[in-house]
Amino acid sequence: MLSFYIIVSLTILLIIYGAIEYQLHQKKLKSIPIRIHINGTRGKSSVTRLIGAGLRAGGLKTITKVTGTFPRIILADGSEAIVHRKEQANILEQLDIIKFCSKQQADVLIIECMALQPIYQKITEHQMIKADIGVITNIRLDHLDVMGPTLDDVAKAICSTIPKKSKLFTSEDRYLGFMQKIAKKRKTKIHNSDPKTITNNDLKGFSYIEHKDNIALALDICTELGVDRSVALPEMKRSKPDEGVLRHFTVKENGKRIHFYNALAANDPESTIMIWDAIRNQSEENEHFMFLLNTRQDRQDRAIRLVDMMSQLDYGSIGLVGESLDMVVTMCEKQDIPTTKIHAIGAKTTLEQYHDLCEASLSNTTIIAIGNMGAGGAELSEHFERIHQTSN
């Protein structure tokens, strides 16, 4: 009987403690005047950084949290701090960011959604952040093991973060009607950003290849918060990009000219094909194209979709690096990709992978790296960047 009373007492204490913590958290939330919660399949980190840069240029004290390739907090002065994790990523991390932002008396918190499980996405928005401005960059096929199995399921999961009685900005067209229905129920106004408002001249000055959709979305939000695009855009160009942005490096090895595009963060077929089309449209005649697929053992579903995509495109060869090499070679064979096109390199050192890729390249080759930044992908891209910087 005594143990029963102890259990009941502890349960009551935990409930009281939880209620107090929740109220304290709500107080911290209210102390942050503007909260922007960014979700979507691709471009979350880039849009988060772009908005942050634009708002800082407009004089708003802005703190930014990106989950991207490598998690970072971008402080009000634009400097960055690494988010150190003792264990795997956990959405409770967002509570610490909100607490920090409240202590800093920031005007704006811009926070990238880090949840994948649909229920956690919903909790993050409606219990933790309660955004004044919600953002959905786009909805594409990825993380189907968690949000799938269909694109409609992914849409439902991502749209669970549409805030209540707030504003939603999006570049997504395909599911715009679906979002409008949810936004109406939640009494939220929706704004669809148009990439056509971004000219080719607007793209000049970025140190990497930025997408018009991302820039349009970021500028619309800056305008909404009183920062003119003439003020915001120049600072966006000066700001430090995420490690996963699309970059282009050129190296020369043994008389070969090799163009390397780091598209490792665009790891769904739709995003990859958009990049592929853009690169092809500006390529030279008789250029040899090589897809470089970097795989992770825990992302086999992603590898399956990308191999299927490659089987439907016209290119010269495929380089395979990373984990589960034999499995990916088998995937390629099942898709009737000729073995003569495949260069199976695997999980070698970065330097060995670089030399093998140069050996497999022809005199004028464009390598488009896709799949994953992890499992050595970031390191290989950085190596190409170093060679590019020393030879140009």
C-alpha cells in the first residue's frame, strides 16, 4: 500500500512539474516577438539562412537555428556557433534554442524544423514554437520510410506544421490547394511566392548556385516584416551559405578538365532532375556527364529512388562511392544500367576516391554528385574545393 501512495505521489509531482515547465516555456515564447518556423523537403536550411541575413540587414535582432547538413546557431551579429549533440538529434533541442533566444531578447527567431516523424512535426509547431510565420519550401519524395509511403503522405506530414491564426509562406505549387484548405481551417493566411519575381541579375553575387524559389520566398518574408528587398538581397549574397548548397568547382588533372557539382543535399529525384536539367542546358557540346552517387547504409530507400531515376536519363557514366557498394551495384544491374557505365569505387579514403574519379573521367567531364552529404560526401566535395582553389 505504501508503494502505491509513493507511485501516486510521484505521478502527481511529475504532472505538476510538467505543467509548470509548459507554462514557463509559453512565457519564453511570448517574449520572442516574431517566430518563423521553416519546413519542407528541400531548401529549408538555405531559406532559413537567407531570411536571417535579410532581417539582420534590416536592423532586426535575429537568431537563426539551422538543422541542415551541420546544425548551427547563427547569432544576432551573424557569427555562428556549432550545436553540439551528445546523442542523436532530438526535437527537445528546440526548447533550448527558444530559451536561449528569449534570454538574448531577440526580435526574431528563425528555426528550421528538425522533426521527421509526423507526430513530432505537429508537436514541434503547435506545442513548442507556435509560429507567427510558417514556411513550407516544397514537398517532394524523401524520407518515405518515416513520412511515406506516398507523396500525399509526405504532404500531410509537412502540412501538419501549418500554424494557427498566423501566416504561411510557400513556394510549393503542386499541393497549394491542399495547403489552402488546412490554412483556412486554422485561420491562417497563405502567400505563394513566385520564383519569376527573381531575375538572373538577382542571382549574380552569390558565391554558390542558389535557387530562385528560395530567394523569392526569403525576400517575401523580409518584405512582410518591413525589410525592403534592396536592403535584404545584398546581405543574403554576403552571408555564409549552408554546407549543403549547390556548388561548382573546376579542377585540372592529367590534361583533363573536370567540373564537379556538389548536389549531395538534393537527394530526391525531383530536385536532382531540376539540377541536372539546369547543368545540361549550360553545358558544352561533347561534354561527358558522370553521376556520382554517394550512399549511406541507413538510406537505402533513397539509393533505390536515385538509381531508378538515373536509369531513365542519358549520361556517360556513374561513379559509386560510400557505403553498401555491392548493394548499389546490384540495384544498377536490376535497372539494366550497363556495367560498362559503372565505376564502383566504394568507401575508400577521400584522396583515393578523388584519384579514382579523375581516372574515370574523360578530357572534359562534368561530375554531378548526388545522394548524401554523410558517409564521406562532404569530405569529397571539400577536397574538390581545395584543388579548385589552388589551381584557379
